[in-house]
Amino acid sequence: MKENGYFNITRKHSSDLEKIAKQANLYEFHAKFENFLPALAGIVMRYNNYPGKPMPLDYSLEEMQIMAETFFEDFNPRLYEKLKLALQNAEIYASEPCAENKGKDNCMRKSGGKVKMILNPTNDVEGLCCVAHENSHACSQRMTEDVKEKEQLIGEIESKFIEKVYLDWLLYNEAISQEDYDFKRRAQRQDLVVDCDSVLAEVDFLKSINHDFHFRNIQKVIWQKSNLEKCVINMQKGKVSPWLGRYIIGEIVAQVLYSEYCQNPQEISERFTDYICKNAEMGFDEAAKFLLGENYIEKINAEFFPREKQEERS
């Protein structure tokens, strides 16, 4: 889209953007998310901080997978049994760890309770956490049973929580250094900031064009607000707010649950495993209440906006 340093929108671009907005129901999603937008802006303002780059490691894919499975066994034997069963029935496509990510890591549900998992991890702490991330999806009821999720927004809670607990396990077992650990903690928070900022930009973009997807109107808006260029690129790539919302909600709920896990690991381990066994039947409100309790909103505010910060925002 960029030519000679200028961001040029064609008729095809505008047609594609309109189609994406309609297929993803973006205006409807924004309306549902409207009350949360100040909180997303608050997260961006408070936590924006470049995390740096991870140090390279020297693990094989087999070693990464063995570490992840050993962690699951240590974390909760019931969850480990669920993972073993899932992996027995899974189709796994994997590449050896590399310096840079060669493809998209993912885990998806197939018919008949089959799981398809693709692993292309980097050889660093991010890659280690990625393997555990995808394994957490593999044993989730959302993947292993032919049931339709009530709400896609809960889709990353399990993976984000497992990443946090796994990171502690890796450090305790000396599989990573303190520097690796500190980097990944910063990166987790920065990923949240980037996702929140992307949703805010998308909302701003669609409000600015005011339902008019004519290419000249879009071009005018981008000239006026150059920060929206990346939003248009993200939309073209399918990185739209319903998809980003999964990661935002996943990180927020997981962080609160992790804080409770640090205080009471046995209870939270059992509660999380119960959640994994039945989460396909839950919407967001049910999932948040199951994991965090009826007062989950208050807990989220306390975690991300301590009292003194809430007073500044009010």
C-alpha cells in the first residue's frame, strides 16, 4: 500500500476493508466493547515499555516438548492425563527451533475430537512458552470435544495463564536465566499494550470514516491521522478486534488468576483444571466468575489499576 513513502488506498483496498468490517461484525463488536475502551487506554498509558529482545537458547524441539509435558505433570496430574490423551489423538506438525519464527504456531480443533497442532518455535524463552501455550490449547475441552464455543473471547485464557506459571517453573528448574524470565514478563505486558492500542486504533479508524468506505474518504482519514496506517494493515492481515480481544481478555484474566495462584497454588491449580474440562460450555462472564469469582471486575481493576491510579483516572 505504500509507494514513495506515501500510504495509498486503492478501490480494491477499500472494498476489502469494508468486507472485513462486515464479516467480523466490527461495529457490533466495538459497541459491546465501548465501556472497556477507557480501561484499554489506561493500560496503554501505564504499561507501555519496550521489553528488549530475548537471548538465544539451545534446545531441540523434543527437549522443548518434554519440558512442557513435565511441567503439566508437576502442575496438575489430572491436567497432564488430559494432555496425554489429547496428544495421542493429535496431528502434530513441527519444525526444529530456529533463530526466527518460520511460521504460525497454532492449535485447532478438527472433527471427531481430533486436534491439529502446528509448532514452529523460536529457540528462546518465547519459543519455550509457545510450546506450552499450544499444549494448553490441546487439552482444553474447546479443542477435544465436538462442541461449539459459546464465545470466542475466552479462547486464550488457558494459554496465557499456563505461560505465566510455566515461566516460573522454567526459572525454578534452571531451564532459563533470570534475564530470560524478566524479559518474558515485560514482553507479556507489552503484548497486552500493543493489542489494546490496536483495538483503540481500529475503533478510531471506523469512527473517523463514519461507515463511508470510499477509497478517497479512507485516504483522507489516513492523511489526517497517520497513526491509523498500521490499523489498516492489521485489518488487511485479519488482525481485527474480535481476534485481538481474545488475547486482551486472556492476558487480563490470566494475570489476576496468576496472582491468586502465587498465593494458593494448589487451589488454583485444581480450579483451573476444572475450568479446562468444561470451558467449551462457557461464555466470558461464566468463565471469569468460575476462575476469579463473582467480583472479578473489582479484582481486575485492583490488579491493573491500583487504588491510587484509579483515583487519578476518575
